[in-house]
Amino acid sequence: MQKIKFLQRIICVLFLNLLCFGPLSLPMSAQDLNGAKVTLSMHDATVEDFANEVAKQTGLNVKFADEGVKALKGVTLDVRDQSVSSLLLNLANQFPLSYTVEGNTLTLAKKETTQRKGGVRGQVTDNNGDPIIGAVIRVDGVNGGYVTDINGEYEIVTDLKEVHMNVSYIGYKTVTKTVKNGATANITLREDSKEMQEVVVTGYQTKNKNSFTGSQVAVSRDQLMNVGTKNVLQSIASFVPGMVIADDNLKGSDPNKVAELNIRGRATFEGQANTPVYAVDGAQVSVEYVADMDMNDIETVTVLKDASASALYGAKASAGVIVITTKTLKGGKLKLNYSGTVRLSTPDLHDYNLLNARQKLEYERLAGLFTDTSPSTQYTLDKDYARIYNDVHRGVETDWLSKPLRNAISQSHSLSVEW
């Protein structure tokens, strides 16, 4: 009887031990990692040291799928009561490894990394260094194209050894560049004044050139400067077919005279009927104002030639409209602009193939100018011929075409301040 009671007590004790201490030896699952806390303090330790310390405090069995993982060094921690899952996640971000938990076993393995495909990367900016959004990049041999993002950056993924690309954007000059694979290519686009010709400035509005049905000619500042800087109207006439500046021989070279322009032919009446309308930055001005303008301040000139200009400016535009847009001020630092021009004007007489003094005298003799049937007259002509002949042999040679002409040197200076 006593033996039975003793056995019952032993069974009760074993049951209580199993009930109280049994869960401590149960395997740890992946869900238990968040609840498991560890305290670590190590500096420049290996992954193996880290794993052994975690196993010691949590009871996990640690395995290494790759031997190279053990030797990874650089683990520096100083944490207190931190979950194992957060430590493993930070470790996986710092080192090329991954971990799995199955039952009570923690397995550390080398992370499988996919090799990144080569290519070219960079940023597209303007003259001021600001990123250009939406710049188009086309690569030779590749269909389609690439577009820069909100930061002006792009990435071209390719296996080509060299990438031949064309970068373009509206209002900027296209840049062609060859870059080796794997390199970084930062590209700066510069403004293209020729793009201004793609729109028509009517003075009241700016319309697309393709949608404007009237006859017009647009000229940029660079084009005007290429033909000279003496007079704005004379430079414009070089680009507008049919535009004629009438010469006033009575006033000659009077600098105060007003040029008379003819764009669409002459009207029946004289005066204002033959004078085109001048508009500068949307305001109507006189021809004197345009003649005195500094060409360095002009951005574009648009000449409206046909009757469609009358729809905007009325009957007074029947002789045409000249619309001038000046350069706009850009905010920022104080800018001091200076432009100086020196002009040399020389007469060109190469087209005049004239006789020299000796040839002219012989031509006149053969033409009979020194021959007469009267003896007394013949005597006088012979004396004149002998006198002229002696002068020619003495070196008398007068170029009468060059007498009223001379070489002219002029200069102009432009100074402006922008704020």
C-alpha cells in the first residue's frame, strides 16, 4: 500500500515538472523570433560570433549553408533587450546573406544576387545647371527612346560596348555623344535661338508656325547680326523677299532721314498708305523708334506680309506689319552687357573691266578720233595725240571710278545693365 502511494507521489512530481519546465525546451518557431530578446555588445565581430551569441541566449541551433558566411566581418552591435528578428533583418541588409528559421534551427546562407546589366546613366541639365524634365534620348540601334525623370536623370540599360545617343529637347540644341558602357554621362543642353522660328509672334499672341496661315518671315537676332549691325531695317530687308528700302538721292547720306520701306508694293496714295505698321513688344511705335533701336536688344523680328495682318491691325496694316520682340530680362544677379562692333566698308570695283590709259588712247586712234580730212584740223589732232601719248608714257594713269569712293571705318558700342 505504501509502495503504491510512493509511486503516485513520484508520478505527481514528474507531471508537475513537465507542466512547469517542459515549455522551456520546446523548439522555437519563426513566429517566436519577435518575442525572443537578446542583449549584445560586440565590435567588428564576425557573423559566426554573432550567431553563436544569439544561439547561446535563445537556444536556437545555428547552421551555415555556406562556409564563407562565417568569415564575414564587421558586426558592431550594442543593444539591450532587442528582438532577434530585427537583428537578423539588419544583418541581412548589411551583409550579402539570408536567413531561414525552421523549427528550432536558424540557417544563414549567402544571398543570391543577380548581376546588374550594364548601361549608361547620367543627368541632363540646362545652362544654369537646372534639370531638364522630359528630355528625349535616342540610342543608335535601339528602337524607341528614353525620357529623363523629374530630376533630369536617365538610365540606359544595354549590353553595347559603346552607346551612341542623341539628346534633344524643345528649344535646345541636340547633343550627340558616344559613351562607354558603365560610364556616367552628364549632358548640358544649350538654348537654340533657331527654335524661335517655329512660332509666329503677331504682336498680340504667339501662334504655332504650322497653324498660322498667313505669309510671314521670322528672323532671329543671330541672323540679323550676321549681315551687319549698322541699321535694323536694312538687316531685315536681307531676309524678307520683296522688301525694298527706297533710296532718297536728294537727302543723300543724311543720318536723320527716315527710310521708306516697301513690303507689299506701292499704294495709289502717298504718305502713310505705303508705310508698314511697327510693333515692339505689343506696342505700336514709329519708324524713327525702330531705326534708333540697338540690334543687341532684339530677340526676334516677324514680318507679316499679306492681308491677314489687317485682321489684327486694321486697314493701316495694308502695307505690312513688322513685329519686333526684344530680349526679356532674367531675374537673378546683376548683369552688365557690352557689345562692340568695328565695320570696314570698301568699294568693290572688280566687276568693272576697263581699259587703261595706253589701251584707251590706242582704241581712240583706231576708231578715227585723231584722223580728219582737213589738213589744219589734222595738224591740231596730231598735236593732241602727241601730247596725250607723252603723258601716258610719263605714267599718267587716273582711275576715275575710285575718285568719288573711299574706305570707310565705323564703330558702334552697346552697354546695358540687367537686373
